[in-house]
Amino acid sequence: MRRILARYSVICLMFTGFWLLASGCALPRIIVLDDPLSPDEHINLGVAYEKKGELDNAIKEYKVASKKLPLAYLYLGNVYFQKGELNEAEDYYRKTIKKDPKNANAHNNLAWLYYTKKENLEEAETLALKALELNPSMESVYRDTLEKIRELRKNK
């Protein structure tokens, strides 16, 4: 009789343990209520992923940062440009310009995107000129974009 009760107890314990595991009650869960990283730290992490070639992970970090830091839209545009997803890149460059109209890099990068696609070249020229106006300290970079756009427009 003892053996039967012992076996019955073991079977009950096994069933109870299985039920607890199946229902998820036996495993501890960690819930993070607040993000421990600042938006700047998410951008830095995204840059690190980008340097390692982990573009999808970079995108995730930049998207988290973009909830509080509109500059992250520029980084998203750059990653999508690298991936060859030019429509996505264009959307994010436009979002950057909308949220921060004085961001010269966003103007220049959108101009370069249009140069790359060989479309909207008149707007590309305007964007490059705006970048030059907004940040004269980057004149050599922005002027290079502008000259290439003008050359392409002339040859079309």
C-alpha cells in the first residue's frame, strides 16, 4: 500500500510541476518598467552596431532614441541609405528636416540621395544650397554634393 501511495504522490508532483511549467507560473519574469538607457546612449549603441555591420540592430536602437530625440531620424535615414532602402531613407531625412529644419546634414543627405537616384535634381540643388547656408563650416562636403548635382543636371 505504501508503494502505491508513494507512486501516486510522485505522479501528482510530476503532474503539478508540468502544469506549473506549462502555465508559466514556475518561471520568474523580469519586467523593466523604465528604459535604463538615455536616447543619446541608444544612439551610441546604434552607432556601435552600425560599425559592426549589424544594421537591423542599429535601426532598433535609433527607433527607440527617436521617441525623444529627433536627431535619431537622421541616423535612421543613413542606415536605410546604407541598406539601399532609399524610400525609407528619404522618409527619415524628411522627418529630420521637419523636426529640425536647421539640420544641415539632413538637407545635404537628402540632396545626395536624390543625386544617387538621379531624380528631383532641382530640389536636390536647393537642399544642398540650404545645407551650405545652415552650416558654412562643412562647406567642402556640402559644396561637393552641390557640384555633383549641378554636373548631373547639366549632363541630363
